[in-house]
Amino acid sequence: MRTHHTVTLLAAAGCLALAGCDPQAADTGSSPAPAETAATTALAPAGSTPVPPKAGRPAAVVPDFVGQVLQSAQDGAQAAGFHLLSSHDALGKNRHQVLDRNWKVCTQTPAAGTATGTGTKIDFGTVKNEESCP
């Protein structure tokens, strides 16, 4: 999952660099309008409200991932168009989800069925596969 975050941040940095090279903005003396990028969305807090669809970010309904193995939930979220993903230890033990296949999803934010933009961050509350959800 860390690879997904790294790739997203690198892509966002590239977009920001290209946005700064707009030759039309330099010719007219005006600056380009600020654009929301994956980098700004990635910095939003995990419990943030759903992001309304923006240009280039289609609306989608968040699927239900509760009960799935974390790796399967991440794959499903990406297949549904959601690429800003995070996870945390639902038992509050501050453990890292290094091997996603060893964890299962107990909670998700935003909730299943929420209509939102695909730029919305999905956060999974997880426990180890052999543990019970709180």
C-alpha cells in the first residue's frame, strides 16, 4: 500500500510542476487558477467529509468493504476508482498494516453507499485476521 501513496504523491508533484509551466499564463501576465490535485486531497484528514465530484473526478458510490481482507478491500476500492486509501489499527494498538493480507476490515470511512467523488480518501479500520472487530 505504501507504493500506492508514493506513486500518487509523485504523480501529483509532476502535475504541479507541469502546471507551473503554463506558457499561456506567462504570456498574458495572469496566473492560472488553482487546481485541486491528488496531493492536496491526500493531505486531508482521515475523517474528512466526502469530496464532491470535480472536473475530471467522476462521482461514484463507495462499495461495502467491511469483512473483507484488507488487500481485497484495497483492490476493490481501486477498481471502483478510489485511489486515496489509508488504514489504521481498529483496536488502537498503533500497529502498522505491513502485510495487507493479514488484516481484515472492520470499519470504513466514508460509509458504504455514500455517493462522492473518486478523489475522496477511504480509510479502513482493521484488525488482524484472527482477531475480532471491536
